[in-house]
Amino acid sequence: MRRAIQPNNTLIVDGPASVELISGKAEVFGCPFNELQRTVVREGKRMPFFASEPSVFDVVLGAGATMHEIEGNTVPETWNRPIQIVLGVEKKPLVILILGTSDSGKSSFCTYMLNKMIAAKRRVAILDGDLGQSDIGPCATVGYAIATKPIVELYDLRYQNGYFIGVTSPPTAVAKTLEGLTTIMNEATQRQADVIIINTDGFVSGIDAIRYKLSLIKELKPNMVVGVQINDELATLMSYLGGGGVLTVPSSPALSQRSTEKRRILREMTYAKYLRKSKLQCYPLSQVSVEPRGAVPKNQDPEKGVLIGLYGWGNRFLGIGVLRAINTERRTLKVQTAITTTPHRLIIGKVLLNRKLQEIQG
Ligand SMILES: Nc1ncnc2c1ncn2[C@@H]1O[C@H](COP(=O)(O)OP(=O)(O)O)[C@@H](O)[C@H]1O
Ligand SMILES: [Mg+2]
């Protein structure tokens, strides 16, 4: 379906949809969107196409998808402030940590900042610390990517390396997430990035969340902390930070909040992405170590597969798999995975996936 958009207005598309720019000039979170360029808007995601010139789009809407035109740009002008500050600092690498509740626009802000950094010829590393709604790598892991060109969403970046956490709910894995982010931060720092952007999870309220975020800041030592805030939900957390390098920006008025169901669908999409072309591999227990100790279940229902992390030599994270069967006599594990390298260590997580890779409750 063709849709003409006035200059300086935004076409908002709620996926699942596919959008192509037929004529004109547009951008998505600061990423140039050129004529004949097409992008997919995933289910549960909203993408804003800001038309800097009169533009015509060809939009294919999937089931339940919608679109509408909004006056102006949905990226708040104030999002440019932290970007201007970062571009004015010589120090390398400059580390920026993003805070915000669920669905406040953290990933969108990261995307916008990343695109502006790329436009200013900066080399960017981005760490994804949001295990419940991962953009980079599968959910239940933290990971990082290096960006060399502008992107419409972080999901398009190539996963460089990660760390398996095994759960998707941040409060249940605070220590592990801290360890994971510190580990990948050390690696990302070696990659000669000018700017390192760290996205975090939406666990920001209550004493446990505040303690966790303060530990994260202490460990990762960001030069700047940017809070993306809908109302004043970050007030308590930010009051502990104070001082220089701490900034709050408002969420976009065009924010779209996701239902629990949509959040689950988005998580399942990440498992499917990293289990594409997966096969059943058989690992003898004599050749792999399994963690945590005693975590190998006695029997394994293939319909209730357990998400696992596969590691190679030297702590190299290979990727994810799903434990589907156990042969106690032969002492072997059957694991559905796309990884073809032989793992040396398996870490058993807590997420359960059926054969369609849908999450199921224990
Ligand atoms: N500036 C914006 N313009 C249009 N849509 C936005 C904007 N900021 C966020 N959104 C939409 O709101 C939803 C939630 O934002 P997201 O960045 O995914 O939040 P978070 O990472 O904090 O969970 C997304 O679908 C996103 O596309
Ligand atoms: Mg996000």
C-alpha cells in the first residue's frame, strides 16, 4: 500500500510489516533511509520513518500491524544533548551507560546515539545488558557488537561475543549479569572503539534494582550515564549518582509499550534467530563439563527443552543450544544447536523451550 508523508512528519509503523521508500528522503532513529531501501518492522516493534522531504512509502502490513502519520519528529530534540557532549570529548574510549525502565526507549536511544556517532566517523561498540529483551544476541545472554555503518535497529548488528546468563528476568541473575557485562566490557575495550554504549535492563525501581545498577556503574565506570525517563521513575536511582556526566532525557511521546505476550514473542524471535539451521548434536558427558554441578536432569522431556550455553576452549562463548534428551546409559546429551564446533563446557539455564522454540513455564 502506498503512503505519502508530508515533509517533517513521521510515518509510524507497528509491525509485523515491511516498509520501502519509493521516493523522497527519510530516516529511522537518525539512520538514513534511502530510496528503494526496504526494512522489516518486527511484530511487537514500532519504527518511526521521519520524512525530511515529501516522501512516498510502500508498506506491506502483516496481521495486526498498523501505521499512522505524526506531525514532526518523534525523536525528542533533547536526545541530541548527550550526543553533543560525547562528540565534544576527546577521550577514547568514551563509555556511556543507558538506564531506563522497560519500554522507555533505551534501545531506540542507543540506536539514535549509535547512528549519530557513526555519522561523526566514530567507531562504536555496543554492549547489550538487557537479557529479557535482547537486541544483540539471544535473550538470556548479554553480548556486544561493533557498528561500522548506520542501522535502523540494534537487532541488525552482528553479534561479536556474549556471555550466557540462562534466565531472562534480571532480578534473578544480578551477580551473573554483572560478571557477564564486566567480561564482555573487557573484551570490547580491546576492540579500539571510540565510543562504547552500554544498554541495560528495565529493572530500575526498588532497593535491589538500585543496588544492582550502582554496582554496574562501579564496575563498568562509564564516563556518562544517560537515563531515559517516561515520568520520574528514575528519580531515586539518579539521585544516587548526581555529579557530572549524569543526564536524563525524556522518552518519546510516540513510545509504544508492549504487552507481556509481545515481549515473549520478541524473546522467542531471538532464540529462533540463533537456532536457525540447528541440528541435534550428541555430546558424551565424558567430553564436556556441565555447570552448575549436578544440573543435568535425570530425564529430559524433549517438549520442555532447557536453554543452555555452549562454551569452547578458553571461555569462548560459542552460542546457545536446547537440551532435548539425555541417555543415562550411554551418558550422552542430545542438544539442538546451530553450533558445529565441539563445546567443552555446557551451562544449563532455566528457560524452557518447546519444539517450536516457544517459552513454556516449568
Ligand atoms: N523516538 C521514538 N519514536 C518512535 N517510536 C519510539 C521512539 N522511542 C521508542 N519508540 C518505540 O517504543 C517502543 C519501546 O522502545 P524501546 O526502545 O524498544 O524501549 P526499551 O529498549 O526501553 O524497552 C519501541 O517499539 C520503539 O520503536
Ligand atoms: Mg530495549
